[in-house]
Amino acid sequence: MDEGGSRIRRRVSVRKRTRPSLGSIFAAPTAAELKPGDEKEEQEEKEMGAGRRRRKTVGVQPVESYDSEEDMFDDYDSFAENSFLAQLDDLEQKYMQLPERREHATDVATEDLCSDSIKHKLSVTTLDNFTELKTDVHTKNQSEYEDVSTESGADLLCDVPSSQVLYFENLQNSLNDLGDQSTKERDWNSSSHKTVNEELPRSSIEQPQQIDESSSTVKTSSDVNRKKSLKDHLKSTMTGNAKAQTPIFSRTKQLKETLLSEEINVAKKTIESLSDDLGPFYSLPSKVRDLYVQFKGIEKLYEWQHTCLTLNSVQERKNLIYSLPTSGGKTLVAEILMLQELLCRRKDVLMILPYVAIVQEKISGLSSFGVELGFFVEEYAGSKGRFPPIKRREKKSLYIATIEKGHSLVNSLIETGRIGSLGLVVVDELHMIGEGSRGAILEMTLAKILYTSKTTQIIGMSATLSNVEDLQEFLQAEYYTSQFRPVELKEYLKINDAIYEVDSKAENGMTFSRVLGYKYSDTLKKMDPDHLVALVTEVIPNYSCLVFCPTKKNCENVAEMICKILSKDCLKHREKEKQEVIQNLKNLSGGSLCPVLKRTIPFGVAYHHSGLTSEERKLLEEAYSTGVLCLFTCTSTLAAGVNLPARRVILRAPYVAKEFLKRNQYKQMIGRAGRAGIDSTGESILILQEKDKQKVLELISRPLENCYSHLVQEFTKGIQTLFLSLIGLKIATNLDDIYHFMSGTFFGVQQKILLKEKTLWDITVDSLRYLTEKGLLQKDTILTEKGLLQKDTICKSEEEFQYSFQITNLGRASFKGTIDLAYCDVLYRDLKKGLEGLVLESLLHLIYLTTPYDMASQCDPDWMIYFRQI
Ligand SMILES: Nc1ncnc2c1ncn2[C@@H]1O[C@H](COP(=O)(O)OP(=O)(O)OP(=O)(O)O)[C@@H](O)[C@H]1O
């Protein structure tokens, strides 16, 4: 009895000691609370339609060095009564008399100490059909009990990442859909609050009415009721569990679990010994292979995947860049390497992806693996993500992050001295390192990892890499490439009504293929001058088709235009399911539906761009993936890795907005054509006008664009932000170290190409000087060969001295508040002025203070309106 009780009390005392004061919670953000790059991500999020928030600064949770014990009680002290824990002890005394129930009940008690959300998360489901999975989970918990109790109970009790809860919910929904009668009879609302441990015989759950009644006094305050209900729930669950018979678990399940942990132990040893014998599945338990068959239908690896995974450099954990055409199956290799790291080397893994939508797609794809194999899948995108991440002792975490959130995560790990816990970092679409300020953030992230952790392996992949040598030098990585593509991709161009095949051997890069056979009336020609309907009706409704359009508005117009011309027969194709899609979309937005989608969905057509909310997007993507919708008109964002392939991809014009297509963009877009395992071939058709012919011929024949560092070009969002964070996080604080850091960046590798007129030393010195003059840094002490001099000592030549720098308050606030350094001083001045006197006569002053400067610079206010308002 005391064992369990004392364990709980001990945890409480730890919590009390380490819990931050209210003051510190509400104090100005510290350390990794406010992360560089979040604003940019907002932009991207907006772009992908995943969020519509606007703000000048971004607040994140306070930084604490959470350990798993703290997490267990996180958020609870705030609403539980002081006597709550004492009552818990009483309850233990009362209901845990039977020694054989002790462990089980303690388990439940501690679980119930967790928030409703955690309970909810742990309440896998109560469906009969799902008992197997729950039993599985419970068995795992039981088998882990030893570790849990001797360490901290962390893995059982800590925050299950929402991503994995989603997995359970999805499973629950799909089981629900099966329409099992017994399922229907259940009350879902109530069952959703049950814990895994409540999956016990009904008789044992229907219990302690007396205790409930006697202990609960009626109070009017809702708060008190909340506390009471928690307490009652606790009591009732504990009593129920105390009386319950120990559930009988399937022997087969238990055996499977034992086998899995045995296999993992063997795999750990194999991987440590660097043996050539890779065991049942690339040093992983055979269960992983089974899961790939079960969840992804992948029975066998492609030859290149096998070769890549068995490379010596990969076995030796060297950094690796690999490049294959789109749909080549790159992700699977990365996933296997990630699983080796999580399961065998017992380290956390970070996967960086370019967009929120892709992170979400990956989360849902990998959550099932996490549940089955015992690791956490954590989302770092949009508003999701905790800094620093929860420290877990047993299970490892796979963080799936956008570029910006990945950077913040790495910053927080460095700041808390935990960067070594990151065993592997995988970067998908590595070529994005050459794209503007997002590229600069990716570069900073990787450079910081390289500088601070010698044990973290970095793997980058892309379908569109050109100057790989530079990247190899930066990442100190090996390179693997192959031209493998499981489904052949045929490229076509359409000029007027003739179709040409792209042919590198032909004199002008193309050969005539055919003339479009579709008969157009004069009216139709006016409506559809590019013969889009002729092209799409060769494919839909039986196969899927993507039409890339230059703008969002164009997506909508093209979708409508196509539907006006399409035969009414299309309406009959999967009619009922399309109506369901419409209904589901309506449900998402309180009964209303975009009039364009209302007209196009019955034809199986929809637009896909950043104007959709993430829920709408998911719904439409699902309908498209299952063939209910057969045509998407979309913008280029869909090309960046969202797995929605099509039999035919049509590029409406060789433009993205007003910019002429880049080779990389073209490759990514046409790469969506040809579905592995479904299509035997994929086709792309680029529609062009005579005037663009020459440019297009160059586009299809020239090599991919090189990628170049944007670290210095993106001055305030690049090198300036980097230096501030290096000094703020104490990664490098003196001139010498900072210069050394810079030499190891992608810019350092390309400096001679990018900025010939200046040396890297000069660039470093100039940037530090600029930050110092701006009041973001201050020189601390001066280190000379003769010793330390005071900071105000005048020095003649920078080279003679080694400055040590400190971040100022303004610098820290800017770095942590993700403020663009271009206007951090203006913002500070404005806020300071606001402190002197806030004009509340009208809303004008408040609007001024809360309008981001970059937004303000995009519009040209009519000052007379303001004048009249005042
Ligand atoms: N060995 C395999 N056998 C069968 N299918 C596979 C295999 N490997 C990958 N696939 C499937 O091929 C499809 C494309 O794979 P993946 O998304 O990994 O390609 P990619 O190279 O990352 O493409 P992109 O550059 O477009 O992101 C996926 O549906 C994946 O499940």
C-alpha cells in the first residue's frame, strides 16, 4: 500500500519544489518561449490555409525544464483543492486494501490525476471491436510497469501527443462507421471520458453509488462542481478498479509483445555491433515489416531503397543526402532510418517538412507506427509544439516539424542542453535551403546542429537537387542518387490543338504526338480556348487529374468553366458520395458552402488552394484520394510533396502567379503524375501559347537551378537573427567562435561565389558591429593575448582582439519575440511611447500598435480618413 502512496507523494513534492511561481508564469517570456521564424510560418500557414491568425509577436509557452514527473501534474494544481492530495491518500487507504489490487489501482489513481484531456487521450475507445487494441495498449503498459514505477511513470502518464490521439479517434470513427449494432447502443459522450483501465467488466464499473452520494455535497459554483466531479470520478474509478478482476489478456497478444521487445533488444545489439547481418528487416523487428504491409501495402523495398539502406556510410551513421525523381520512394528510406534511431538507438528524431499540410499528412501516416511500436509522434506545426519538448525517459519521440518550428525546437534543445538527445534529423525537400528567408532558417537550424552536436546524424532528400557538392560540403555528407521512378512519366506540351512529346533527343526538344480529337463549337471555343475540357475528359471520371493554375482565382474559374461544359453523365458517377462530401463541407462551416464548390463537386471537380480551411482541405483531399472527386484545379503549393498523385497532370500555363516557371517548380508539378501501384503510366501536359514557346523549350531542356545560401542576402532575417541567437543561446559568444561557426555554414561554403568583394571575416565583423550599434548586442569583455581588458577599451583593429558579446534586453526580446530586426527598434520606441500615454479616445492608437509593420507597408492609408476620425 505504502509503496504506491509514497510514490505519489514523492512526485507531488517534486512538483511543488520545481513548480514556477505564478509570477514567473506571467512574467515576460524567456528563453525558448518566443521563437524565431514563427512569423514566417504564420505566413506559410496562411498560404496553406491552415491558420488565419494575425499578430505582431508570437507568444509561446514559458520555458521550463520539464521532466516527466512535472508533466504528470501539469495544469492540475490550478484547479484541485489543497486537500486533494490528502484525499487521494485517504482514498488509497480506503480502497486499496487488497494487496493484489495495489498496483493496478495506483495506476488508475495517478492516471486520474491527469487532466480530462489526458484521460480523454488515454481513453482509447470502449468499442467492443477495439478491445484487442486496448488490451494491447494495456498489456504494453503492464509490461512497462517496472520501468514506469522505478523511474517516473512518465511514459504512461505524460501527455500523449495529440497526433496519436487523432489516430485513436480516426480508428474509433472508422469502427463506428462499420455500424456495429452494439456500438450504436453505446453512449459515446460518456464513453469518451473513460480511461483504458475502465475497459473492465461492466459489473465492476457500475459501482460505488454510496460513496459518490455521501461524499458529494451540492454547491452552486461551477468550479466547485468541476472539482467535485473530478473527485467523484476518481473515487468511482478507483473503487471500480479495486473491485475489478484483473482482465485476462490474450496469450497471443502477450507473446507478440514479448517477441517485439525481444526483437528490439536484438536489433539494438545488432546496430551497436555494426554487423552485416541486418536481421529480419534492416535491423528492425519483423513487426515493422508487417506494419508496412498492413498500413501502406508495401511488401518489398525497391532495389535502390535496399542499396541505399545498406550503404556503408549509412550503416556508419554518416550524414547523407540522397536524390531521386518524384515518387521514387524516398520517404520510406528516411522512415526506416528514423525507426532504427527511435527503436534501436533509443534517440529522438526530428523530421523537417516544408508545409503545415505536409506535416499533418505525415503525422497521420506515422501515428499508427508510433502506437504499434511504442514511440511518440509529436506535431510541430502551426500553433502546435512545446518548447522545449517534454523530456521522456522511456519512449522516444519523433518530432515532425515545419522549417520554422524545427528551428525553434532545435534552439530550445540547445538552450536546455538537450541537443544530444536528438539522434537524427531528416530534412525533406532539402533544396528549399535555397529559398529566401525560409531557406535561411533551414540553414541556421542545420548549422547549429552541426556545431553543437557531433552525435546527431543529418539526412537530406530531394527530387530536385543540382549543386549537390556544395550541400555535401556544408553537411559533411555522403551522396546517393538514382533515376528510379516506379511509374514512367511522359511529358507533353500542347500548342494550339497539337500535342508534342518532350524528347531530349529531338532537335528542338519535342516531337509531334497527335492532334486533339474533341469537337468544339464556336461557343465552346470561346469558353475553353485552351481545350482543357478535351484534355481532362480523356482521363476523368475513372482516373484522377490535377490542373495546376497560376492563381487561386484562376483555380476557381477553371473549375467552374470545366463543369459548365462537362457532360451531365458525370453527375451520376459516385453521386451519393459526392452529396456526402457536400454535406460534410456544409457541416464544417455551419451550413454554408462556397458556391463554386457547390456547383463543381457534383461533377467530381473541386479547387484546392490556400483559401480552404485545413478541415475543408482534408475533406476534399480524402474525397480525391478515394476517387469520389476526380479533378482538382490547384495552385503550385499542392506540388510540394502532398501525396495526391494523378494519372494526368495539366499545367494550365507556364506561370506561377506572374512569374515564369522555374525548372524545379515544373519538375515538382509534373512529378505528381503516375500513382505507384495504381497507374501504369503518368502523363503531364503543359499548355502554352506561341509567345512562350521558346522559353518553354529552354525550360524543359535546361538543368535544375542551383540552390544558393540566403543567409546573408536575408540580412535581418538571416545572418542578423543568426548572430543574435548564437549569442543569446551561448552557442558562440566571441568573434572567433562566431567566425568559426560562419565558416561551417552553407554560406561559408559558397561565400566566394556569393559575395566576392568581402571576406567571411569582414562579413562577420560588420554584422556584429551593426547589431551592437543597434543596441541588440553589447561588447562584454575583450580578450587579448595579454589578458582581459574592460569593455570600453578602444581598439584599433578588430583582428587584434577577440570580443565577447552579450545580448541586450532589446536583443533578447527581439530574438525571442521573433521580431524582424529591421524594425525591432521602431517597435520598441512605439511601445515605449505607448507606455507614456495610451490614447484611448478612439481605437486609432491601439490599431496602430497592433498592426504589423510589414502589413502596414503593404497598404497606402488615406490619411484624411484618420484625420477626420481624430
Ligand atoms: N517499395 C515500395 N513498394 C511499393 N510502393 C512504394 C515503395 N516505396 C514507396 N512506395 C510508395 O510510392 C509512393 C511515393 O513514395 P514517396 O512519397 O516516398 O516518394 P518520394 O520520392 O518521397 O516523392 P516526392 O519527391 O514526390 O515527395 C508512396 O505512395 C509510397 O507508399
